[in-house]
Amino acid sequence: MIWSASPATGRTVATGLAVLTWAAVSTLALRGLSLRSSSFVHVHNDVQSPPVHVRPDIHVPQPLVERVEINGRDL
């Protein structure tokens, strides 16, 4: 639209002004857009945690039937 509405001698200048205006408006519109986080909290991990002692306990219930005989064989 800028190109066709401008006289032949001023088309380059009109196109340049349109690009500059578009860049200025885009900069103002995207000014509030932030791609980075606005704050960062640094956590100090200098203190070592106490050692953890894990002792596995396996609890197996007693069998209900101690010995089963099937076809003359003990299972």
C-alpha cells in the first residue's frame, strides 16, 4: 500500500519510513514481553547433610502349611 500510493520518486523513502515505523511500533508492543525469569534465588548448599543409614528389614510371614504331600512326594 505504501509502495503503490507513493509517487515514483519517493517510493524508496516511503518504504524506509514504513519499515522504521513498523520497527518502532513492534519495539513498543513487545517491550513488556520478557523471555527470561525476572528473579533468581540462589540457594547455598554449603552445609553437608548428615549421613543416612539404611538397614533393610525383610519380614516374611510363617507358612500356613509346613508340609504338603501330593502323589507320594513332599512339597
